[in-house]
Amino acid sequence: MPFSSERIFLEETSLVARPGVPMDDIKERMVARLSHLGIKVRSIEEDEHCVIPMGGPLPLLPQRVVGIGGTVGNVHPSTGYMVARTLAAAPVVANAIVQYLGSERSPLGSELSSEVWKDLWPIERRRQREFFCFGMDILLKLDLPLAWIFFSSLIYKPPDGFLMLFFDLEPRYWHGFLSSRLFLPDLILFGLSLFAHASNISSHCSFGKDDQQFSTR
């Protein structure tokens, strides 16, 4: 992302991997990419390293400590995004605490945290997350040649073609997918709309699911 003719922001990443790609490998890829693009680095203003756990099991529920954000599985398993989901979860947690403390029962301790956890991870959210993990598992199954076949089998040419297809969907679909605001019925329609544009080869790549484990990006 350019800030000026001589100042740019560069990011080299692995979308998702199990096990995670070592940071030294990421650096080597960055050096190779810069060399290929003919970019000569004169100075580095800031160098950031980041590893984001994606997928994996939800926290053991219920438990006395109520969490939010990356500690409770709010990271989007297919994209690594978390901010929108966490911001949306904050008022849910706050309202639940106020509601239960102000009720006639006024649960305390483990009982209170158990009720808040139920509001934070209702069945609709758990089903949504399982769908996202399914998408993550598809990415994990594709090696480089298979990924190329998968993306080239869509109606657009890779690699920008898949993004074009994704953002050509109705805004509510890609907005909702990226911000975790689509739930299972709409997610199924979202998946079918992408699936309909795929060839038999890429459709075949989309089936199957590994045992759930932590992955990183």
C-alpha cells in the first residue's frame, strides 16, 4: 500500500496454515517478492511480526472467567479478522451482566458467568463459527498447485478473479461474511452462490473437513 512514491507499506502473510509458517520463511518470501518486483528497500521504519490463532476449540464452557476477543474464539477462522466481531460482542456481554445482576434471581459467581457465556455463544453463533471453520479447512487442504486449480476454475482468472467474484456478490453477503454478521441460512446462500461459479474440479476441492485444531496466520 503506497503512502508516497518512496514510502510504502508491505505485508507478507500466510492466510492460514497448520502448522503455522515459520517467521523466517515469511521473511524469505518477502525478500524474494521485493526482488521480483524490483523494489529496493532503503530503510525500514517499523517491522511488525504477528501470529493469529485461527479456528480451534471454543473455551471450555461454562467457566467462571468471562472473556472477549481472541481469547474466546472471536477471530474469524476464514479471514483472521476479529475487530468487528469483538466490538459487536462487547455490548452483548455488558447487557447480559446488567440484565442478570438486575434480575430478581441476581445470580452471582459461576452462575452469573455461565449465563453471560450463553449469551456470548448462543447456538446461532456456534453454528456460524463451524461454517467459518469449514472454510478454513478447505484452504488448509489446498497445496499450491491445487489452490491454483481451485481459483483458476472460477469464472474469473486468478488470483484477482476470486476477489472479483467475492466482491461481485450482493454487498450484504460479503459485508456480513467478513464482519461475522451472516448466520447459517444466509451463509448457506452465500456459499452456494460462490459454489455455483466453480468448475467440477474446484467444487470437488470444497468438500471434506479435517478434525478441528488450531491453525495460525
